[in-house]
Amino acid sequence: METLYFFIDNLDVIFERTVQHVAIVGVAITLAILTGVPIGIAITLNKRAADIVLYIAAIIVTIPSIALFGLMIPVLSLIGQGVGYLPAAIAVLLYSQLPIIRNTYTAISNVDPALREAARGLGMTPMQRLRRVEIPLAIPVVMAGVRIAVVMNIGITAIAAYIGAGGLGVFISRGISQTDPRQLITGAIMVSVLAIAADFALMWAQKKLSPPSSSKPQGAH
């Protein structure tokens, strides 16, 4: 009951921390999509480049988040941004690259060759095929990668509280340092609820963005 009373008494602070959390993840994921999707498309043209890019992205994901934050502090301190919002957003951006690039690469690579040939037969240029055929067919798989990145990084962003980035992780860090289970439980529950809500919202968006039919390219009869 004490946790419930704490939650009710601090609704305004919880809302503020939630907005901070969403701001970090939202901006970073948007940038990750704007960079990761083009990279994923580009590496479909070269298998060796694809292997290198995916390997590098996989290595980044294996770096513990607290270590990555620590590595960025001296680098970003050169511009006066060693702690706070910027290193947190950069970390989320980096961690988001692998699922987005990999899913984009896989989706574009696995487009049915027959659909590509049909598009060529309609006189489409490579860019038109990409825009009208390949990307629409790839959207469900790309969105699945985005969902993975968002859910994963909502949790990682909680650790960013230790470098002054704010967010819901503040409740967790203070709960640990002050031995206060109310704050710890509040932070943990809110991070979980936010991750679940984001996953359901993106699943809805994925269904809306998915093409109604994947059987033929646009314009084919």
C-alpha cells in the first residue's frame, strides 16, 4: 500500500519522468530509423559490406550500457555534454542500429525475385522498384525491428539516469541508493508499462502500414 500511496502522491513527478524517458527513446529511435533503414537497403547491394556492417552493429549491442555511457563521458565532455540527454540519446541510437539494419537488410533481400522481374517488365527503374515494390513489402519486417529496438531501449534508457539523463530510471537509482522499495517498484513498473504500451502501439502501426496484399507489385495485372 505504501507504494500505491507514493505513486498517487507523486503523479506529477512520474508524468515528468515519463515524458523525459519518451523524449530520449523517441528522438533516438527516429534518428535510428532515418539512418538504419537506408543503411540496410544499401548493404543489400554488397554481401561483404553487409557482413561488415552487421558485425559492427552486433559488437555495439554487446557493449554493456553502463560501459558505453562511461566511454562517451570523456568524449562528449569536450563539447560540454559528457552527461545528460545527449549521451543517453546517442547510446539508444547506437543500440537501435542492429535490429533496424538487420531487419531492413533481411526484408529487402528476401523480396520474391519474381516480383522484381514483374516490376522490371512494367518498365520500373531500380528506384521505382524500391519505392513501389520492395519497401512496401519490407515494412512489416522493418517495423518488427523497430519494435524490438524500442522495447529494448526503453529498458536501457532507465540506466541513463546514472549519467543525469533523467527519465524513469531516476526512481530506480534513487530507490537503490536510498533503500526505498517504493521508488524502486514505481520505476520498474512504469518502465515495464511504457515498454508494453509502446510495443502495442507499434504493433498497431505495423498492421496499418503493411500492404493489403503482397502478391503482386503495384501496377501489375
